[in-house]
Amino acid sequence: MKFVPLRLPSAPRVFSVCRFLVPGDPAMAFRCQRDSYAREFTTTVVSCSPAELQIEGGAGKKEVLSGFQVVLEDTLLFPEGGGQPDDRGTINGVSVLRVTRRGAQADHFTQTALTPGSQVQVRVDWERRFDHMQQHSGQHLITAVADHLFGLKTTSWELGRLRSTIELDSPSVSAEQAAAIEQSVNEKIRDRLPVHVRELSLEDPEVEQVRGRGLPDDHAGPIRVITIQGVDSNMCCGTHVSNLSDLQVIKILGTEKGKKNKTNLIFLAGNRVLSWMERSHGTEKALTALLKCGAEDHVEAVRKLQNSTKLLQKNNLNLLRDLAVHIAHSLRNSPDWGGVVVLHRKEADSEFMNIIANEIGSEETLLFLTVGDEKGAGLFLLAGPAEAVETLGPRVAEVLEGKGAGKKGRFQGKATKMSRRAEVQALLQDYVSAQSAEE
């Protein structure tokens, strides 16, 4: 049996209504949904079968883990759904690496077998769970406020590893609108509004007043509704805080252009705001030490450095051009001129080499120029008679373990082994000698 996990895509996912039910009891949600604050409980193993889990390995390659697919009588670990990633935790101390929904049950992937019929202790990774609760409830609150204040409808959302994104059905959201939304949601957090979880039957007329995007095809039983008192009622299967005060604070980081005339609103909730502030404060302290000024002067100090750098780069370029012209004339007037002329400079660029080639302008001499690390990577240019360059250029690139292209008597490119320049020089010398012998 092959176990294929669900994954959060890089693009925002559509938040949907999902309803997870305990096997054998169509009117009961999982323990993680009945009590999002529960951290451990005892249940019974229903089944355990061999399975495989595909994960992201090193260098972006996928790896397959062998293990077991465990089904419990009830679970404290939330299976991925409704835009919320799955929980992590342990069963009798055995790590659960993935939790996914399969019909009305949750599949737990472990790398150790568990005995069907045995009682087990399930513990949730509380830090991850509470983070997801804060982000998910935060999304509900922002979605409701954005709709109420400006008629901005949420079409999807993504609970990301570092930040979360809400896709709004609008081509733009102004900075003033984002600020008003942030102010309003934080006022409601300070008001300590309670959050209730209710279950409604499909026939209940109140269902028509509940926000949602329709029921999934495999829906069965009552509908789970998350209500923020006086603010919002929304169909949802996820884990949530019981009071907005547990969100602590919400920070809207900004907006960015979304797909198909939509706007992505980026936010942090709860502990993620504190982590973001800690990182930002660390960066601020480092910049203060480097720039030798207070945080209020950082932007101006960086602007001055940028202007100084641009001026220095301009002056350096002019000097490098003058140097290239001087070197070209020196080479041209050297008693060793002719045959093969070789020059390497560590600190220069392709323009430097082309200026030298332009100034020399010889069609009788092979000019081999290189810049960069003497033993590592760099740039090269071969100039001279068109026929010779066309023949030798690809061979030079091959010797230097690089790539290049050329036309009209020039071949240039990138090299990874500049340490083999002497081999190129010997190659060019042999070619010139062979041509002289033929004449």
C-alpha cells in the first residue's frame, strides 16, 4: 500500500469547508476539533499497515520513507485540511511524520509499527499546533474585518511556514485600507471576544447565514461552524483559539499583486509577530553597529553609502578603461609582439578585455586574455584571425572547463578552471607553429 501525502503548494490554497468525523460516529468530530487545547490523550489503535511517505530530500530531490499507516479510534493530531497544515506529535513516543485525511478517518505515518487493539498515548507538538491555531483564527478575523470594512472578499489563503497570505478578490488594496484592517482586528483582540465552535444540521436555517465556499462532495453529518462573537461565523474544520486574546496581536506586513486581478495580503499572528520583532531588532542592532548611527538614521546612512559606492564604481571604471588602453598600447609596442600574446588580470571584467582587443585591433596575432581567480573561475577572451578563433575558441572553452560563444574573430565566455591557462597557451602556440610550418 502506498501512502501519498497531501502538501501545501507554493501558491495560496483555496480555503474550503471540510468536516472530519470519527470513524463509526458520523456526529462526532476528532478530539483535536472538539478540544483544540488538549495536548495529550489515550485512544486505541484500529489498524496498522505498511506504507510509504514521499518527502522533500536534499537538493530538492524527493525521498521515499518506508513505514506504517496507523489509524486510531480517535486522534488528537489534526489532518491537513481547510488551508491548515497537519499536526506533528507522537504515539507512545513514536514520531508521527504526517497526518492526512482519508475519507472519514485520519492516517498517521510512523516508521515504527503499532499493535492494533492496543491503547496508546497521543501527544501533540503544542508549539506547532498553537501556532496554527493563531494563524488560522487570525485569518478568520482578518477575512471578516476586510469584508465588513471594505467589501474585500477572501478567495483563498495559505498558512506558510514563516508568514501567511490571504488572497483578496480585488486588484488592489491601499496602504490606508491595510492599516484600517490591522487597527480593527487588534481592537477586537483587545476586546477579548470569545470564539465558539458549533455544529449545525444541514436543515438548520442558520446555515444560510454562515460564510463558506460550499460543502465538499464527501461531506456527511452536521456542519462545523466557527463563530467569533459579534464578528463572523464561518464553516471550518480547523483548530482555533477559544478567545481572540490568545491571538495576542496581528501584524499586516503588506500586500503584493496576486493572480488574475487579486491582491495577496501578508500577515503574522501571535508568537510569529514576536519572532519577527526579535529578528528585526537583531538586524537593527547589527546595522547600528555597522553604520555607527541610530536606527532613525539607518536609511539615510545607507543612501549615502550607495551614492558613494556608485561614484567610486564610476571612477574605478574610468581608471580601468584608461589602464586597458595603456596595456593595449604596451602590448602592441612590445618587442615580444606577435604569434600568441597572453595576459591575465585578477580584478577586471569583460569590458576590460574587449577594450584591449579593440585598441590592439590585430588580425594577425592570437590574443588570449583572462580575468578572475588565477586557479578558480573567471572570464576569458580569444581574439585574432577569424578562421583561427572559430577553430580554437571551443577548444579553449573545453580546456578551461567553461562555456563560450563568438563571431567575427572573437570568442569569449566563462571558465571554471583558470588554473589550466598554461595548457591553453600551449594549444595556441602549437596552432601558430603549425600554421607557420605550412606557409
